[in-house]
Amino acid sequence: MTIKKHIPNSLTLLNLFCGCCGIVFCLYNQYQYVPYLIFTALLADFLDGFVARALKVKSDLGAQLDSLADMTTFGVLPSVMMLMLLQLLEKNNQLAFEINRANNSSQVIFSYIALLSFIYAICACLRLAKFNIDTRQTVNFIGVPTPAGAMFILGIYANYFSQYGISNFIYQEWFLIISTVIISLLMISELPLFSLKGNPLNYKENKLRFVFLILCIPQIFILKWLGLSTIILTYILFSIVDFYNKKIVLLKINTFYSTVLVFIISSFVIGLMIVYGGFGITDGTGAVFCEASRTGNLILQPVNSWSNIGFVTAGLYASWQITYGKIRNNNIFYKNSFFAKFICGLMVLLGPCSMAMHATETSLGGLFDMNSMYLIAGFMVGYSFVRFYNLDIKYFFLIFFICVIIGNASPQLHKIISINFFIGNIAFGLMCFLGLLHEFLYHNKKIVHAEIKYAVLCGFTFIIAFIIWNFGRDGSCICFPYSPFQLHGVWHILCALSVYFLFRYYISENKI
């Protein structure tokens, strides 16, 4: 028996060793070592198969060892990481954690809710067992791979302890439990996901992979450790888009029903968060828009909150028009229902996301509000680029995500330059301008005919809305905090009309 037969198995056992050490370090609050152990395990997990193929020493023993090692490192360890996070989120454990860390102890007050973290380990075990007997997963994956699931958990775990940690709002029991359950179910789902394997020199074959890898870079630089989690979410989304293009349609429902589904899910989730305090403690975010806060009420700004129904109405009506209406023009919206579903879903999503801020006056609610704007602006830029430059749908997603990332990163410029105006609004305005510029250039190509009146109405309505937005703030001469008529509510309704007119412009296009 030659020594080379043991090299791949030694790498697999290194993976197992790292997983065991990671569990111990988690339990003893030595959290700083866990990420490096997982990265070492990931490298060993990649190399064992690569070396086995290169040395031509693949064996059944190696395959079984690989699954057992993965179960420990990418199944049990992530569950223990989430267990410790849920334990620490117990108020009585915060002080205990600091004392235990100083005394190198691991005693904490036990939380039964934290045991839900082992749902991940159970699903990881099912995933690995299914993978061993599933002949369909030779090229691509069916369900999220356990290493990807572990990276998702690691991003949340490492971000919590990092000095550069961001997005503290996600560290609430309900959010962590829901996130764990979702990623666990995705591991055992029939969701088709692309693999990063393949010939790296073949650009045509690996176009989607290259776009995905390019998007990973800014997420790591901007979101730090949390970027690991968002990268996995991006990976899942790109896989859905890839298989959608290949006619493997996951949800064969029309635009209207898909928009209704978005409305129900978003309203239910955000409604639950408002009722159970999921947005955190009120800090005055969004309190500058004239309306007085009704302290003690569930909805702090009722008029500014409920006026967002305008977005929901516009989105549902637009989806009804494109599904059951008489207009049937020769454009991308009717050739590929994806774009229609996407923008109608975004229109509806604007309502609950904006309501999140006005109902709670929290930082997280403000983040929901701003991101709903970045999503619409990202769509405008991406859709105009796809048509003007005749790009594939994958590039739409690349441009769309870049816009959203830039929007979220733009407030960081306050640390570099001093501007009295919120830089996120400037980023939103620049994105809208870029989208409108390419719409104008595309129209000048004379390859389509469109009803320009809707573009004019879109722009005019938004300008009027922006003027009203400035007058609907604290200190304005026409600000009446307790009035049932609020100018910011008018801003919401006019913005809903503006987005609807944009939609009508899109569907009015007809190739000449």
C-alpha cells in the first residue's frame, strides 16, 4: 500500500479535526479562532477530492469519510455557533458572557429556544445522506451544499463578535431562528444550484460564475464578515435565475398572482416585525416628516404609514393590467414575464418597506425604506442597460446588485466628506438620472415606438412629489403634526403614481 493513498484521507481527517476544535472553541467562548478553523476545513474539503482525482486514488472509504467529516464541520459546528449566539442574546447572559470570558469559563444560563439551532444539524445530516446516493448531483447541486450553509451561519456568527461588525439589528432571536430554519430547509430542498466547478478558461461556459465572483468582492469589502452570508444569498438567487433561463421554472404562476404573493409575504413578515418589536428600539429615524409620533400606539405615524397603500395599489393594478389587460406590445415585458413580475413585485414592496420606518421610527425601518428606493432605482438602471446595450438577463442582475450595494455604501461617505444632505438620497437621484439617460438614448435609436406621455408624466409627478417632500418636514410653514392630512403622505401617493407611469411607459414600447 503506497503512501499516496492516504493523502486524500489525511486531508479529510484534517477537515474533521478543524470541526472538532471549532466546537470546543465555540463552547469555551474562544470565538476568534472559529472562522479560521472553518476556512482551513473548507480548503481541506476542496483538496481531498482534488488530490484523490489527481493521484487516481479515489475510494469508497474516502467518500464516506468525507461525508462524516462534513457532518461535523459543516453540520454540527454551525449549529453550535448558532446555539451560542442564541444563548448570548438572552439578556441575563450578556453580563454572564463578559464575566465568563474574563474568567475563561463557559457557564451560561440555559435557553431552551437555542436548541432550535440543531434543526440545521438535522437537515445537514439529511442533505449529506441524500447526496451520497443522488446521481443527479455530478455537475450541479440539488439543494444548498453544507459548506455553503456553514458559510451563511459563519457570516452572522463572526460579524457579531467582530470590531467591524455591522447590522446589529439582525441579532434578535426570531430573526436568527427564522434564518437558520430557512437555510436548513434549502439544504434538503430540490432547488437546483450551479457548481463552481468547470474549466475556468472557458468564459462562455462560466459566464454566470464570473459574474457571481465579481459580485462577491464588493460584498466582502463593504459588509466584512456579514458579506459571507450575503454571498450565499446571492449564490442562491443567481442559481434560480440561471435555471429560470434554462426553462426550469420553479413557480409557473402569472404576474398578477406572483405580485399578490409578494404582497402577502412582505405584509405578513413586516406586520409581525412591527407587532412583536422586530425592528428594535425607536430612535427617531423618519421622525422629521412633520407627523407627530403617537407614543404608545402600534403605528407611530398613522397617516405617513397608511398612505403607503398607494404603492401596493399601483403594483397590484399594474400586474393585473399586464396579465389580463388588452395591451400586447412587442417588447421584453411581454416576451419575458420575469421583468414584469420583478417590477410589479418591487412596486408592491415599496409600501410595506416604507411603512416599516414610519410605523416604528427605527434604524432598521429606515434601512427597509431606503433599500426599497434603491431596488426601484436599480431596476431602472439595469433594465435600461439591458435594452440599450442588448445584454443578457444575467447582466441585469449584476447592474441591479451593484446599484443596491452602492446605495447602501453611500452613507459611509459622511465619514470622509461633510455634506448636510443625506448622501443616500444623492445616490438614489444619480441612479434615477443614469436610468433615465439610457432610456432617452435607447428611444433615440429609433428601434422602438413608445408612448412618451407616460415618461413625461412619470418625471413631472416625481418632481411635484419631491417639492412636496421638502415642505412636508419639521419646521415647514405648512407642517401640522396632528393633522389627518400630511404632505409626506401625499409624497407617497404621488411617488406611487410616478412608478406606475414608469411601468406604463415600459409596456407601451413596441418594436418598429
